[in-house]
Amino acid sequence: MSASGTRPPPDTSGLKAPEGRRLYEQLELLLREYVLEHGLQPGDRLPPERALATALKVSRASLRQATVSLEVQGLLEVRHGGGIYVRLLDADPDRLKEMLTRRRRLPDVLEAREAIESMLALLAAQRRTDEDMAAIDRALHAISTEISTGEIGASSDREFHAAVARAASNKLLLDVMKALEGPVQETRLESLSEPGRPARSLADHRRIAEAIRRQDPCGAERAMRRHLRAVADIRLLRRWTPGELDEVSEPRPDSASG
């Protein structure tokens, strides 16, 4: 039965204190086994964090390292103030390493995007031709079409930003953006996967396009900067408190005393 308030959390009496140097890894394994042994399904709720920590004879901080890791892997969903729930049964342990790598890289990429693409928008407003404007409008139309069919519009979003970059007529900046294409696409996918983000992004793009159309460099720069700051507000960078994933990656020594 899914979490509907009618199924009580399973008993914790069978849980045993873990052994081993990397405590959070031992806790991960025990929690995985716990989910399987009790037949928990996606949507089912685990016992409260305090009850789990008490049963396992570990601190809540240590337990939180394990639940954060399992959340990154996709097994659990931790609803702050709302409990711990099963999310998937076939979670991928390798996802943690990938997530850590991306989380550390994205802030630098986002800063670079804001600096470079804001300048590109400014230059595009100064230098755009009618052909450039037509390419920007085609990309806008494609984004709108993709969103109307339920897609996030990632491919046409990429074309919009590429059209703005070409309109800037600065080969060096264009080459830099091409070199950053892979990491920039990561930020795009992360952002457009946020609930409600594709439609808001389309509205941002329209404001950028209109500033370029009326040849307003300051307006185009402001609109692009505002858009990219919204892009930077992504779940991966705000879901966990500072240091949580680093602690999972390089766990500190921890006693089992709680």
C-alpha cells in the first residue's frame, strides 16, 4: 500500500548496528535490505529518522549521510519535515559519483554562461541583421511548438541561444560557447526539467528577442542575465544543504554513539 497514512511504518526491531570504517556505506546497505525485507514499494514511508537512528545505534547525522546518498541514487525521497519515502527499487549506486561531479562543475558553468551570454545578447542587439532576427524568431516558434506538445524544448532552446550568439558577430565568443556546448547543455537540461520551467523560459526568451529586435543593448543584456539567473536556480544545487554531498563523498569519522 502506498503512503496514504493508512499503513504504519514497518517494525525496526530487526535492524542491527552496522560495522565498518565507512559508516554511511554500511547504513546504505542496511537500509536497502530493510526496504526489500519489508516489501516496501514506491510511495511507502520508512520509520522516522530518529527511530531508524536509535534502532541502528548511530547518530542522526550519520543516518542522514546514508539517506542523502540513497536519495541521490534514486532509492529514497526525503521530504524535509515530511518523512522518508521509497522512490525506486532499482536505484543506481553509480549515480552518486555522477551527481557529485555535475554538482561541483555546474556553478562554474553557470557563472561562465551569465558572463558570456549576457555580452552576446548586448552585442546581438547592436549588430543583428534581419536574417539574424528571423533565425531567433524561428527558434522561438520551435520552442513554443515543442512545449505545446509536452516536451521541454531543449533542442530549440539550444538553437535560440546559438542564434543570439551568431547575431553578436564575435567569432571568439562564439568559439568559446561552442567549446562549452556540453556543459551548457547540462545546465539547460537541469533547468528545463524543473516543474513549470519551460513556459517561464519561453517568456524569458521572448523578452530577450524583443530587446534585440528593438536594438536595445542594455535591455537585451538585462533580459539575458535575468534568464540565466533563473536557469541557475536548479534542484541539483539547492536540494541538499551545503556540504551534505561532500560529506557523503568523503565521510568524516563518526562514532556510533549518536
